[in-house]
Amino acid sequence: MIKTNTEFEKEMTDLLLMFYGHEIEDEIFHFEFCDDKLHEKVQIREKTYEYSFDLPQGDELHKKSLRKRRALFSLYSALEKTENRSLPWGSFTGIRPTALARNAIESGETKEHLITEFLQKEYGFSNKKALLVSKTIKNQRGIIKNDKLIDFYVNIPICPSRCHYCSFISSELEHVKNLVEPYLDCLIKEIRQMRELIAEKSLIVRNVYVGGGTPSVLNENQLDRLLNELKFSVGEFTVECGRPETITPEKLDVLAKHNVTRICINPQTFSLATLKRIGRKHTVSDVLNAYALAIERGFKVNMDMIVGLPGEKPQTIKKTLKSLLDLNPNNITIHTLSLKRGSILFDKFEPMEFKDYNKLLSYCENELLSHGYKPYYIYRQKYQIGALENVGFFRDNDICQFNIDSMEDTSSILAVGAGAISKRVFNDENKIERQANVKFIQDYIQRIDEMIEKKKILFKN
């Protein structure tokens, strides 16, 4: 029986967006299945391409996965020929290229030492990106598939101001200052209920991560009150202090008192003009002062930068990277700008040519490698410039384990707070279930008991 296939419409749309941006021209695609053969006819700009593949025998889930892979690769091949350009990640539209590679290795579809060739052949990865995935997999350690192990995540969806590139649900402090104390009351109630659940189910908390938003927007007393509830014996305790202007000696002393081991300081750029352009309130001096305070107190430090911020030229980006390397933090993450509809910049941004961004990321990677850093996690987002990626690098064998657990979907996460998403990983069954808390602070306060009960159901067995 021959039919027109539409089951992969979402993934095909994502691939088209990577080629054409937000505006997709009217195109015609035909995907026909005949028994165990896949015959595809792709028509683009009055050009027609045809592809045929044999589909394997076996379970339906595997056959569907392979059908999707072949259909996307055929569409990608047609687009590549029509537009006369390639994408760095080929036909892959997912978030986690390392998970894709690891699954192929664990299923026996390929060997670890052949993963580079596999990714190039099956998905059209560029040689550079396939090698990056191969390096990253080798550097990922500490992945333990044990359903009793969890990470504990706390969300503070409040920032001192809104960055113009941001699309997250995060409130400016000035607009919700009267809700901060009621929010903390509910957050602590949820934490206490989850501690009881952890004890009841004999779960083991491996890492604690307080994120947002900007948790360091809380004052010292509020931070002390919150962290006092997070009395878990863990190997890693991280608090995001992303906005340097929110970091004070007093707040860092509170973090040290509660055995926080790592903080995140995110300059994003070392250009003052860019900082003003994107709505950040800190200065370069704020970054340097905050970093010095953190090092004095013995914290490990993660730092981020963004490639592709408006108005920045390659030399500006290289200067930011050099400044980060001079500081020598434990982890550096290189983000590629992702502009989503919820951001202020969405309709105003004019990017550089695609090739420049890819070249800049290669430059950043090479510089980091030459300074002793190694890649340890990769993830991608929709609407990233050039269909590129974000990569986290570490030095001196000091990975941030929570980043691997959350990015690779290898560990359950019990998450509390407005907008927090809990994730239950069932390793034996190879499945994941998620439960999201409501996004807005006012809704969270009003529905806190409902949020608690839903999480208890998620972790009931």
C-alpha cells in the first residue's frame, strides 16, 4: 500500500527552518512507503529528487526511527542540492547529538571508534561536528544509570532585568518584589514535601542545582532561608549567580556557609557597549570583582559567553574569549545566540553571514583546546543562528555533573519552584516521564498543593 507520509511533519518543519529561517516558502514534499521499502519523492522549487531505501525487519519502534532518519536525510539532501549549501549538523533536528551517538553505540548499530563516520554517513554531520561529538562522549564521565539516583533542582524565576535575547519565563525583580516572600514560603513547603518523598522512596540525591532566572537576586537572609532547606549530602552543590551585579561578599558567605561548591557567573560578553545593547546592567568590572570574590572563597566557577550578540564583530567575540581564558574558570560554555519569539530582539536582529558564526565557533573550540579545556556536553536549541550549538568545556577533570545529567537525560531530576520541570528516567524500560510546574509565580503560589501532588504521582513507584 502506498501512502503520503506526514508523521514526521514537525521534524521536517524544523529542518526547513534551519535552512530558511523563520519564513518558510511554500514547498511540496512527497514521502511514500511501500511495504518494507521507503520511496521518497521530494519536490523543491520545481526540482524533483527521488530516493529509495530498504527498511529493516524488526520491531515497529526501530522501523519508525529509521524511517524518520531516512526521510529527514532525503529532505536534507534535496535542500543541500537546491540551496547549494550544507548545515553543520546535517539532517539532525534534535537537541542532544551526544545522546543520539550514545544510543547508536549502545544499541550495537555502530562502535565508539566508528561514531564519527556513522554520524557523517547517516545524518550528514560535518567532519568537525562529528569529531566534536566523539570527543565529548569520551569526556563524559559519571553517567550512572540507577533509578534510585536523582538530582534536585530549585528554580528562582526572577532576574534584576530582562535580557533582550531572553525568551524564558522570568520576572523582573521590580515587578514581583511583593511576591518574593510568599514565593519562598511555597518553595520551602514544596522542598519539605519532596524531602519526605525522597526518604519514603529511598531515593539518593546526587547533585543540587539552584537555577533560574537569577537566584543571587535574593538578599542574604532570603538565600540563607532557602539554602537551609537543602540539607542533602551531595558531591556537587551549584548556585547560579549569573548576573555579576547581584553578587556581594555577604551573599557568597551565605553560600559558603551552606556548603555550596560551585557558582555560575555569566558575563556573556566583555564589551560594555554590547552589554548596554542587550539590556544587561553589569559592567566588565562587576564581572572581574565577582570572580575575585568567588575565588577567594574557594568556589568552583562556571562562566558563559554568547556568540552572535547584536553589533558584535569577530574581534569582539575573540576578545571576550581571551578575557575568559585569562580568568581560567573551571568551566566555560560557548553559546550560539538563539532568538525566539518571546525575546525583545526577535524582530530586530540582523545576523552576520552564516559562515562567520561557524568559523567563530571553530576558533573558540580550538582556543579552548589549546588552553587545556575539553568539551563535555553539547545541546542545541531552535532558532540558533546558523543551526549551530552550545558547548560546555571543562579543565582539570572538573566537569559539572548536573550539566551532563540534565543535558543527556541520564538521571531523574526532582525539580521545585515555578517553571521547574521534573523528569523521571526509567532506565530498564528506556523511557522518560516529565511533570512541569506552572510557569508564573502567582499561579505557583495559588496552586502549590497541586504541584506537590503531581510530583508525588510522578515518583509514586
